[in-house]
Amino acid sequence: MIKLNINKFTVILLILLFSLNSCGLYKKTDIKTNPLNDADKRAKNLAEGRGVQLLNSKKGSGVFDFASSNEMWRASIEILDFTPLVSADYGGGILISDWYSNQESPLESYKITVVFLSNEIRADGLDIKVHKKICNTNFSCNIIEQKTKLNTEIKSAILRRASEIKDKKIKDRVDADTSYKKGVNTDRQKN
């Protein structure tokens, strides 16, 4: 009877050990990719965006881009900096400018609306609407939506600036990675 219980216990223990091993509790590491000293480990974790987690609190509910990291959003803000913005809703993906008039023609004013359809830098990821308000001398105004060259000029300027921001971000990331690898190699040579 006791021998039977010991055999069951041994089998259950072996099954648990094999199942825990495949759960990912133990991760193999390579000295070529992971730094040896603590300061380098912290720098690498910060560069990769890792932080402190308590009790495996990874929820994985979705991917949220912040306005400062979205190239299309930043480019649109930079391109439309000549006019005040009435609404800038990052969560809804819309920018609306206030009525802007040129000093040479004060009876004409323009309102620009940028709707983000995608976070990717693509021509179909943006919808630009330009409204023109024409007023006469007794302040009777007529508003029309324009579908002119101005729409495409604004869209191409935003896309061009967004790609420049993305290229700079990639270059900075590569430079940081290169300097990190140089620092790891010099630490290894010292040891």
C-alpha cells in the first residue's frame, strides 16, 4: 500500500516538473545578448521599454500609442502650427483648427479638419477637409467644403514630415543600440 502511494507520488512529481519546465519559468539566456553587470542590464531594460512588474501583472488588453510616439499625429500638429486648434482629440483621431484668415483677405477664412484613419504612414490613413467661409461686408457668411489642391498639399506635407520623424526615430534607436553594443564589448574586453 505504501509502495503504491510512493509510486503515484513519484509519477505526479515528474509530471509536474515537466509541465512547469514548459511553462516558461526557466528561460535560457545568452551572454552575447545580455549584459553582465547590473547597470548595463538596467540600461538595456529601459531601452527596450521594460519596467517593474508585481505578481506578473501583465494584462495584455491592447496596444495604446501615445501622441508623442505617433508620427502622423506629431507631423499634423507641426504642419498645422500656423493656426490655433479648436479640438485635438487623440483618442478619437481628429484635429480641428479654428477659422484662420489671411490678413490680405479678411473676409475669407479657412478651417482645416484632419481625421486619422490609421496609425500607419499611408496616404489613405488621413482624411483632410478644408472648409472655406466667405463673408460679405454686412457679415453674411457662406461656408463651403473645398476639394482643391490645398487638401492634397496639406496631406502630402503631413505624410512627408511623418516619414522624416519616423526615419529620425529609427536612426536614433540604431545609434543607441550601436553605442550599447560598443559599451558591452568594452566591458567584456576589460574582464
